[in-house]
Amino acid sequence: MSNDRSVGWCAPGRVNLIGEHTDYNDGFALPFAIEQVCTANVSTLPEPALLVTSAQRDDEVRLGLADLVPGSGGWASYATGAPWVLRQMGVEVPGLRIHIDSRVPTGAGLSSSAALVCSVSAALDDLLGLGLSAGQLLSLSRRVENHFVGAPTGGMDQLATLNCTEDHALFCDMRTVVGEQVPLRLDADGLSVLVVNTRAQHRHATGQYRARREACERAAGLLGVSALRDVGVDDLDAALSALPDETLRGCVKHVITENERVLRTTELLRAGRLRDIGPQLSASHASLRDNYRVSISELDVAVEAMLAVGALGARMTGGGFGGSIIALLDNSLVPVATQAVTAAFAHRDFTAPAVFSAIPSRGAHRVGH
């Protein structure tokens, strides 16, 4: 075990540039890390217990290590999950003090949960001297969300949070769970990715997310494939005609066309044609709205406001039913776009949105390094 008895690690939130609801279908996605991070400071305690505190909360959670079971810890379950998974792996986990300080907006579709899980997981790997590989750390963080917290996420968020680099997006192949750095140099093209956090919390998100995932699994079974990723865009019409209801057809149409949009966007970025990806973003939103049916009025209004002022493309980002949209636009349009979406929300009596520019940033790293 390391002699270092107290460590701090940061892990960022992420923007998913394109590739929504594809990760749990073994598909493709193209996220990038943002500069807003969650910091986890972890130190040992003399007794076999976990003490979890947060700079964003007044209360604390205290649990005996022996009392850890999936779902325990309430709001702190995203922090207590990593010790549980490590114990399941046979690691001797001492008593721990875990302090969280997150600047990633919660409920905004920007992976605040993955940032928390990955910061704690990386800090524990460091503190306990485990020497986990990148793949093992990814597996640990995914098990926390899927098996301890019980969130049916597909793994793209954790892959991005751990592995993104500055001025790049991460092309994620979620079948092999491998990421490839793709240039995303916004400044060189005079462009911004503007995030509009609608502040509409994820209404019914957990149940609806699970329902979409189950629909995709059912459709794959009916089509005789292991995952929807195996259905090519040329086979789309035949696949749709083989499905018995509109919900399944909508899910399949979105996933198959979204994978194609990710591949096309990635090709354009590799070719240095950042300005040309806008139509892919807007088509993604239309599919999420009309086929996958995970958008809400606030998201649609924000996208429409961005396009009306001249954005090259705009789409919801994250699981849907609330959260954020992103828009690709010239730097000069940022002030007028911000004003336009704020006015559009006020006109409809929506909660005022929070707007900021997303900067492609690095993944998880030790504090001070």
C-alpha cells in the first residue's frame, strides 16, 4: 500500500458532441471533456468506516464498511460505490474519508455522476497503490454506476471522463470500449460549442431511460442481432418492416442513423472540416425528438433559438427529458445567441437557462498535476 495517505483527483464532466443512446447498443459516440470538474479528496480513517462529505451539501454520510450494500449511502452512493466494488474484488479497503467538491452542473446531461464516480475511483486507486490499468479503472467506475447505484448507463460517460484530452473529442467504439482522439480545435476555426443548461431537471429520466434501453434490447432480439449496432443503414428499411410497433421502429431508426451521423462527424473532424458538422448535430436532435422521443419543450426551444440566430448546428446532449443542448456557432454569435435563448425561455415562462462555452479539456488527473 502507498505511503501517501491522502490524495486528490479531478474528473471532468463531458459534452456529448454526437452519439446519443448508442453506447448501450454497442454503437459509436463522440464526447469531449469540459473544464468543469469534480474533485475527490480521499484519506484514510483509523476505524472501518466511510465518511463522505461534499462542499455542495451541509450533511454528511457515515457508513460502516461492513454495511455497504448496493444503493446504500443516499446521495453519497456514487462515492461509496467504489469502496464496495473494490471489496467485491478482494481488495482490503481501510476506513476512508471522502470529500467531494463538484463544479459540474447536476441534472444537466453533462455527466456529473460519472465525474464523481471516476474522481473517487481514481483517487482510491492512487491512495491504495492498486496500479489499475486504464481498462480496469473504467471497469471499476462502470460497475459502480451499474451495479451499486443501479443506473443502467452504457459506459460512454466514464470512458470520456477518464480518457479525453485537450482540444480533442473521443471517438468511442462501445463494442470494444476503445476511444480514439479526434481533433476538435474550436479556437482555430473561430468557433464555440455553447452549452445551454435548460435547468429542466430530468423528468422521469431513470424509468424512461431504462424503457428505451429495454426497447432496444427487444428490437435487437427480434432482428436476430446481438446489438442494434449490427444493423447497417442499408438494412434499415427491412429492419423497420420486421418490427411490430412504432416504439420499436422509432428506437431502431434513431440508433442506426445516429451511428452513421457519428461516423460522418468523425470523418469531417479528421479532415479538418469542423464547420461542416453542423447538419449532423441538428439531424441528431430531430431524431432524438421524433424517433427516440426523449426531448422536451425546453430542449426544443433552445435548439430552435440557436438555429434562428445562425448556429451551424444544435442538438440536445445527454439522456434527455431535461438537461442541456449544445450549439456550434461562430464566436461572434455567442452574445446574441445567449440573449436569444434567454428571451425565448422568458417568453414561455421557463426557468432562466444557464449558458456557457464548453472547452475541450483533459480527462481525470491528480490534483496539482
